[in-house]
Amino acid sequence: MVRKKALAVLAAAGALVLGLTACSGGSSNESTGGAAAGSGEAGGLITIIVNDPANPYWKTEGDIAAATAEELGYEATVGAHKGDANTENTLIDTAISNKSVAIILDPANADGSVAAVKKATNAGIPVFLVNAEINEPGIAKAQLVSNNAQGAALGAQEWVRLMGDAGDYVELFGAPSDNNAQTRSNGYTTVISQYPGLVQVGKEVADWDRTKGHDKMQALLQANPAINGVISGNDEMALGAIAALKEAGALDGIVVGGFDGSPDAVDSIKAGELAYTVLQPVAVFSEEAVRLADTFIRTGEAPETEKQAFDCILITSENVDKMTAPFTYTD
């Protein structure tokens, strides 16, 4: 079900440091890692590792996690791997040497991040994953993600409605190393395949990136000048596609759909360019991951369910004014 309650966003920490730096913990930690689970009190360093804060989605993820950690009595530091598993591994090593009491990680790769999570866990540091999953259960204490299948179905249903059940279209696909990309694409296909009049004439990987979305859209449009729909795995690629379509004077009459609920996507909907976006509740699960880490540190109690999915919300011109802050919907 679409979440109806307000999604409250905590204020960003006043002095977030981008890039992992050595910080002294507020609790006594053993040399192998963080404080023992069930220590009874909060304190120490929580390391937060996101993908790329140049993207407002991942910046919000880091800001909310850091603000929540500091509210609960921890120090927080935020680093970025930018999708590179080697950088992620280095950041994990730094978190271990800094004796972090917990790690909040948006994994770089569904398979490639498994070893890094194991390394932290073996060092005695609990890991809580956000936004993306790894392909091995039982290592991280929790994996908190958007309900990507539900969100993709919401978006595809709206896109089909706007397309009128017929037309040629193209798809922009996210990073293949991220399971979310395939889940969303599968969700789109499940809905769209029910309408034989909708024909996919092109599909390109644009790695969640606006510039790549722009460039791939240019090529797709040159090869398929008669398209009347674009469905995208995220907002950044969709916004890049819109820029390319505008440059070509071809945006009018083409339905472009996004996914994330970013501030720029909200503005684009208000401007009548982006047809819709699907809000991922990143503000909610980023906060929840830190609260679960705090509970584990203080009580030793791990979440009953490792994998937890948070439902998405369809944002259109009809309800876009309820977006009251970045990635925040208030009913």
C-alpha cells in the first residue's frame, strides 16, 4: 500500500565530513573493531558509506544517517565509494582501523561487496545495508531497501495510462551491478507486456547518471525518431533524457517517467516536463538503519528480519505539492 503518513526528515548534521577520516570513538573498543554488542550504552563512531553524494538521493541518505547517529549520541563520518568495490573495501578497512561501533553501507555491488561486509563482520563490527542488497544473506544484520518491485509497478501503471496503451518507447537502465536496476526493469516489463500496442524499440544502460542518460537518449532518438515514450530506472537518467529531447525539440508529446523522487524531478514535474516520479523513502530507511544499529549496540538485539522493504509513493502533478523537503512526502 502507498504510505499515507508524513515521512519526517531529520535536519542534516551541521558538520558532515565527506570522505572517511579517523575519528576517536566515545566508547572503549577492542582492537578487532567496535564495542561488544549489548554494551548497554550509545557512543562511539558510526561509519556511513554511500555511493556518490553528487546525486541528491545518496546525499540525503548520508545526511539523514549521520544526523540520526549524532542525535542518538554517536559520532558519524560519511564516505563515498562511487560504485567502486575497491574504494569501498578501503573505506571498510578505515572503518575497522577507526574502531567503528557500526557501519551503515549502501553497497557498491551485489556480489562484489560481499567480501567487504564479511571483513567488517569478522572484525566484530555490525553492518546495516541501505538502498541496495548483497547476494549473500546472513552476513549483514539488516538490508533495508525500497520496495522496488512495488514502486516499478506503480510507475509503469501511470506511464501506461499516460501513453494510452499504445506507442513506441525506449528504456534507460541503471547500473547492472545494482540489483535494483534489474528489479525495476522487470517490474516495468511485467506491466507493459500486458499491452501489445506498446513496443520497446530501444534500451540502453546509463548507470543511474544524468549525463549518460542525456547521451544515450540522443543516440536512441536518432535511431528511433518516432518514439512517444521513455521509461527510466531513476530520475537522473530521466532528467538527462529530458534535456536531450528538449535540445532536439522533441519533448512535446513524449511521456518520460522517472524513479527516486529527487528535488530536481519534483521541479521537472511542476514544470510539466517529467510525467511522474516514484518516491523512494530513503529518508525513512536511512534513519531506521541507524536506529537498528543503536539497538544492537546497546542491547545486542538484531532485527528479526534481515531484509526489509519500504513501499514507494507515486508522485504526479496531482500530489507533487506534498513533497515538502528532499525525498519527503507529507500527506
